[in-house]
Amino acid sequence: MSLARLLATWFGCGYAKRAPGTVGTLGALPLVYALHTLGIVPYWLGTFLVTAVGVWASTRTSLELGEEDPQSVVIDEVSGVMIAVGIASGLAFRSSLVSAAVAVVFFRVFDIWKPGPIDSVQSLPRGFGIMADDVLAGIAAGMIADAVSTFV
């Protein structure tokens, strides 16, 4: 297995028979937690790195498999949930399990539903299109989770 495919499938999470996107999201949570404990700068650097590597890995895997958006590619979910939890943590970078859980749930809702621009960015070429919808879903989910968590 190539390095690109290993990363694109998030170490095999994308090969789950059912709901590989959800399995990829759950597979990202140990990294989310580990980076969150290191602070805001390492968290966002890690998120940027996963997103950038995700464009490369998903492009390579897409070309290897001959598919526009292979279902086994879940690094986009990893990036999206990292963005959602990071935004939900707010500028104070609070460690709220509630805000993180709300961010994860809203991320999956937006990733599956793909309202408006979240759906339209999928038409970008290869890895950019694969990653972009999840980046937007993560931003939307994080903003909503941040707003909701101020009331909880």
C-alpha cells in the first residue's frame, strides 16, 4: 500500500464496510485530543498539515484507483473534524467535551447533507474537491458548535 493511500484512508479507517466517513471521523479523534492537549498553535499547525497532506494523498489515491472521489478516502473527514473542533474550542481554546461532541455531530450532519456551497466545491479538481467540502463542513460545524456551547 502506498503512503498516499495509507494516509488517504486514515490508516485503514476508509476500508470500513459501513459508514467509512464516520469511521474516519472517529479515527481522527485521538489526533484531535493529542494536538488539543499541546495548545492552540500545535493544534492549528497539525490541522493545516493534515489538510495539505490530504490534498496530495487524496489526489494520488484518486488517480491510483481511477475514481473521482473514492469512498475509501477519509482524510477529508479527518481535516474537517479537526477544523470543527478547533473552531468550537474558540479563541480561549477551552477544553469542553460538550463543544467537541457538538462539533463532531454537526460536522457529520453537514458532511452528509452538504448544503449549498459545501456541495458545490466538490467540483474542484481531484484532491481539492475531495477536501474542500469537508473543510467547509468543518467551518460551518465549528461555528455552530461554538455558538451552541456558549449556552450549554
